[in-house]
Amino acid sequence: MLIGIHPDENGKGSFSDKWIDFLQKKDIYYTILDLTRSDAIEQAKQCDGIMWRWAHNPQDKQCAQKILFSIEHILKIPVFPDTSTSWHYDEKTAQFYLLGEIGAPVPGTWLFWQRDAAIEWARSAAYPLIFKLSSGAGSSNVMKVTNFAQADILIHKMFDRGFFPYTVNEFQKTPIPTNLSGCKAFLSRFLHAFSYVFLGDYPPLNPSFWKPEYGYAYFQEFLQGNEFDTRITIIGDRAFAFHRMNRPGDFRASGSGNINYDPEKIDKRCIEIAFKISGECRFQSMAYDFLVKDNNPVVCEISYTFSDQAVYDCPGYWNSRMQWHDRHMWPEEAQCEDFINKIYSTKNRVSKSS
């Protein structure tokens, strides 16, 4: 068996480094690939499976997703993440359709692709509401809207100019990358504006989040009384769980860094729902963010990848029969175990049919 790995280059949070470590411990051969080269398919042909942990930036989304999907569907070899697991990654608009179709419990959610329809709805909507961009992590690109006037401004901007990710709240204030400050930064912006107006040169974009969100409006109901969310991560037959406490004086929990790992405090209904969705949708790996509505858990967002340290810090995990396993486990180890088994089962199925 030979597994091809495209490095994710994320330092201490690198999934690929830990995948390699676990494959070495299991005496599984691996090779490092560069699937951004034009011979990506030829590289992949030498392997029995491909792993690439790609992130929520537009560069990865426009290349990694298409490359892995091509390898999966052209070569018919296992990939991680596969299509079922990742076609909706970092796209809340896609998750709107997916979770709605399978009947998952979700907050009230409204998605509009036409300006007039969004404004008409917003006039009579019940406030407060949560406005979100389709992309973003760590509570970025999320804003509480308290009245129609605020919603109207956001809707018009989404259909006029759009938003660059990480510019709608306390995060980065400008998509133009610069280390300048004060009058130098102002001069830099003025020169960029001048070049655009008179020379047609588009201003430089943020190297990581350069694609604006545009042409839709996405709102969720605001669920009051939630002081934390429940993060359930399902990898195969394992459920890792913890609470993420809200930031001080804020309604957002994601990215707070304030985590409670006490397994006794976890609502087991969240685990059961997460297992059900992952099984029905054939997810290899999926993190679920739960809030409570009318004393029942609801799924707000899902993501195939996440902070590995937060999962490892869980004191153990449950299986789908709700049996507790008392041990720390890196998510990369679980992903490798499942992926190796997937390759073996694929090989056996092919050999039986030939």
C-alpha cells in the first residue's frame, strides 16, 4: 500500500505531518506529492490513496477541491477528504441545502439569491438575526443584526460590492495587505484607488482571503440564552465532544479558546444527531456546532476539518453505541486508521469483481 500526501504546511497544526507519523508507526508506505503541478493525475496514479487537508481560503478551495474530486472520480481511488465529506466545506449556503434536505434540526435559516426577495423578507423579519457570509471560521464574518435598517444595508452591500471575508467585525479591517501605518497607510490606499480609477489596475488583495462574497444574503435566527456551543467531531465510529464558552460580553463561541472538556456535561442528543448525519451522508470526518433551541439541540454549521489540538485534548470519545473510550487521540490517527481500512476494502472489492 502506498498513500500519497500533499503537505498542508500548517506548522504545529499540520495534519499531514501527523498523518506521516502515524503511517510510519503502522509501517504503511507513503510519498509526498505536489498536486498543484500539472501532472497531478500522473502523480496520483502511483498511489492507492490520496490525503490532502485543505483549508478555508479561496486558493485551496479553487484548486485542492477540484484536484481531489478529479482524482476520486477519474482514477476511482480513495481520497481524503472525499466529495461527500467536503463539497460543502466552508460554504454555509451549500450546508443550507444539505442539512435541510436530510431533515437535520437547524435554526431558522434564510438564504436569498435575489436582492428584492431579501429586502422584502427583511422588512417583516423578527429581529435580532445573525448575518453570515458563506465562508469563514472562528466567528469571523458573523454579525448580529438588530433591525431592518441594518439588514437593508448589509443586503444592498452583498448585491452591490460584496464583502471580503474577515472585514465584517473585529477582524481585519481592510483587504489590502500592508505593514504601513498612519499617513503612509492612507497614502498607500490613495495610490491604489488612483491606479484603479485612472489606470484600471485592481488594488492588491489579501494573499489569503482575496475573493469577495457577493450575490446572496444569508441569515439565521438568533438563539438567545446560549452561553456556549457544543462541538461534536465525528471521525468514523468516534465522537469527540466539548463545550466552547462564549467570549465575554459576546454571543459567539467559536474561536473563544475557552473550552470545557467535561464529558458529563455533554448533551448526548448532540452526539446521536451527529452520528446519524455522518452515517447518512457518508462523512469521513465532520465537526458539528450545536446550539439549543426550545430545549433541543440544533446544528448551526459543519466542517470537515478543525483544530486538531482541541480534539486531542478531549479525555476520550464515544462510539456510535454510546460506549466511552477513556483515552486521548489525535484526529489524524483516527483519520489514518479509517483511510487505511477504506483502501483495503476498495482493493478487496476490485479484486472480487475482476
